[in-house]
Amino acid sequence: MAKMHLFLLLLTGFTAFCSASNANVSFDQLFQPYWAPDHFVHEGQVLKMKLDNSSGAGFASKSKYLYGKVSMGIKLVEGDSAGTVTAFYMSSDGPNHNEFDFEFLGNTTGEPYLVQTNVYVNGVGSREQRLKLWFDPTKDFHTYSILWNQRQVVFMVDETPVRVHSNLEHKGVPFPKDQAMGVYSSIWNADDWATQGGRVKTNWTHQPFVASYRDFKIDGCECPDVLAAADNMKRCSSGGDRRYWWDEKGMTELSVHQSHQLVWVRANHMVYDYCFDSARFPAAPAECERRRH
């Protein structure tokens, strides 16, 4: 996805592992605007971020993290949101970056949002999946989460898993495990592709397009830039006296109940999966072989 990374990380020294509490914290404790700060409105515990014909907007975490779980409550743009994209994602830096994306693709009034997820590993993406949600995401806040450890990346909606990207390094498939990531969200105009392949354009008579946020949570291993990737990976992994919740057995794979939830989502709400797109991938990507056959 298009990046608007203009923010400067403020962390400058060695920092011990910091796990955020389960209590919600304010936006300013964890994040800062990196694009169009004049397009932000704070209303109590709710942050509103707007897109108009002059600019979109975006915010980024003040720190980077290796493993853990990030969540935020989002209420998407109401009404005619065609052409707009609201994104919530994690990403490292550089051309060989890793990235986990939630992208919410706007639509015309009365038509459902599509949620696109994607995973980049060492700068390579093209792992899109799309689904229709089982509720109207514009009427209330819903919680979108990314859980990440050395065994899997799990995308969740209201704690229901909608996608799992598993570690298949034993099959020669690279897995994103050694690059610390920032947490980001943005809203922008993408009417060249976002709605019906770009056939429906943004109707600027409906601006501003507003996405609302609350319930910001980051529970992960905070990583200072001054440490090398190998050192961050060592200090953020369980070993010796260090025990991190994301390495516990119950976190390294889905529970039976979660597996059933994922099957239900795929059967009833998924509308596109790159693994089954033989036009794009005549030979199944290595991580898809078992599912395609």
C-alpha cells in the first residue's frame, strides 16, 4: 500500500521491555500525527481523522515493536465512501520491509465495505485477501487487531480471526520475524482502484470523509532503534527468566474455537483469496499449495 512515512521516532535510548496494560490509553501516549495534523479532531476519548479534496491524514506510533498485539476501535466513514481507503497496519522501514495491512475499501451508500488484508515479507506483498464484514462498520466502533509472534500473524475483527499467516520457514517460505514495526493508520483517496476496480470515483460533494478511533492498545516488545535486529529479536523472545505471553502455547496457534470461527469467516464472508487466483499465480505460491490442492 502507499506509504506516507514522514514521522520521526522519538525513542533515543535503551528501553526495557514495556507491556501496555489492558486498560485503554490515550492517543497521545502511543501515537502522533505524521501527515496533515490539521485534519485531526479530538472529541474526548475519540479521535476523528478526515479526508477532503486537499489532503488525507495519518498517524504513527511513537515506538516500534517486535511481537505482541495491537488493537484499535474504528468506526469507518459513513454514507458514500466510494474511492476512499482507511488503513490500519504495522510496517517496518526500507525496501525490504515487512508489513501487515488492514485496508477498508469504501463503497457507495448501501453497499458493504470490503476489508482487504495483505502481508509483505522482505518487501514482497501481493498476498491480498478480501472479505465482507458481517456487520455495518460505519454504525459503531469495532475492534481490529493484529497478533504477531514467531509462529503466526493473526488478523482479528472483534476477536474473531479473519486471517492467519503461519510460519512455514520449514518449507522455505520467508516469515516476518526480525524487523521491528511501527503501528500506523491513514485515510486517503484511492479512487483509481479502491471501489469496483476504480470504476466508481470519489464524490467530493460528500467531503469531509471521517474515520473515528478510540480504545488504542499496544501490548508488545518495544524496540529502540539503537539495537540491531538480532539483538531486538533476542530480547523480545522468551528465554531464561524472560517469559512473554505471545510465546505461550495458547498464542502460537489458534484454539479449536478460533479455528472454527476462521472456517466460518472464510466460508461465508471471503470474496477473494490470492491463493486461488490462478490467473495471477499459475503456480500456487508456496504458502498456498496445501489450500489450493
